[in-house]
Amino acid sequence: MAERRLNILHLYPENMNLYGDRGNVLALAQRARWREIPARIVTREVGQPVDWDAVDLVFMGGGEDTHQARIADDFLALGRELASRLQDGLPMLAICGAYQLLGRYYETADRTQLPGLNYLDVWTEAGDTRAIGDVVSYTDLPIEPRSLVGFENHGGRTFLGSRARPLGEVTLGQGNNGEDRSEGAVQDRVIATYLHGSLLPKNPHLADLLLMWALMNRGIDDRLEPLAADEEFGAHETILSRSRNS
Ligand code: GLN
């Protein structure tokens, strides 16, 4: 039987880390440790090697256009192996700038086209204004509650092709493009979203889904023991109440 442990690969923490994105990695590791699952965080910057067989879960945060441009070539080079692992079920959480680079391309505000990994069937083009503020969305993922809350700040408008399905439908905020109410994308065990915040500390149900997927990917089918999450859901509820009052 495979060992219950968790190795999280955090890609480009120096360049791709906005609005507390790193808190997602801390939340994942902590929620694993609270269940006595040893968790290790491995960071990787441009040009460094990856021991893919030792990776159980991948995280990559958002970044300004200039930071995305800085890592884009390296990400493409890494991408072939990453995309094939993702197709095989390796779970990943990708926020904002990372979400954009998992798609076909991201055209930045100065009209430079950064090619993406072409793993997610989405594409992104900068609009004339930025989408900034709290977001509430409702997801079809098998989690309870169905609500997800976070904070968005992006110029990119993302559109989904037929192979990608949205992570959620927004009731507050702009989401992918401000037009079709979709937010984020899900493919295989990859969750891509515009939600910063940090996202996972106030969406512990989503953190646990990622942890469960990571264990499943190691061949472990155990259910995760429930944890008290009053403070986490208290923060969640605070943002939800803003959507009710808006
Ligand atoms: N630079 C990208 C945009 O403005 C991503 C921003 C982000 O990661 N918050 O759309």
C-alpha cells in the first residue's frame, strides 16, 4: 500500500505570487499535517530540474505581465512533461497568471503574445479595463458547500473552448471575461481560477478536494478525516455576505 504523504511542487514562487498566493501552499500542507500526513513543499525557479516522480500536487500562482513574460519560456520547456503528467491525473491548482499560461496563449496589455502550454482549452486577451474585487462563484465540483470565494485582479479576459468546463458561475465579480459569468476552468484534476485571496484558506473544502486527488494519484483511496473549519468558513461567509448585500 502506498505511503500517505504529500509532496507539493510550488512553481516560480519568486515571480508568480500575488495577493497571498503562497497561502494556498501553506493551507494544503497544514491541512495534510493536521491529518498526520507528512507534507513537504518543494519550490522550483527558472532553470531548475524537477523530480516529477516525487511530485503529488502542483501549485503555481499569479503574476504581473512582466513576471509572466520572465518565466514563459521556461514554463513552456517544462510544460511538455507537466502536461503529460496532468493528463495522467496529477492534480494542480493554477491561479490567474498561471491559469492563463496553461491555455493556448495570453496576449498581454502591450499586445505581446505569450504562448501557453496548450493544455487547457482556453485563451486569454487583455481587455481595456481590469477586473478587480471580491468574487463569489458556485461550482459543480463534488464539494460542499458549492460556493467559492476570493479576490480577482486581472486585465486578461479568458474564453473557454469546448474541452474546458468552467470551475464555477459567478454571482459577484467578473470571472473569466465579464461576459458569460463563467469563472476558472477544470480539466482532469486541474483547477484553474482567477481567485487570489489566498483562495484555499477561506475555501477549505476546495483544499481538501485537491488533497484527496493528490492521495488518489498515489493510489490511496482513503477518505480524509473531517477537520474543524469554523474560522475558515467564517472568512468564507464574510465574502458571501458581500454578494448578498451587493
Ligand atoms: N497579468 C495578468 C493579468 O493582468 C495576470 C494577473 C494576475 O495574476 N493577477 O491578467
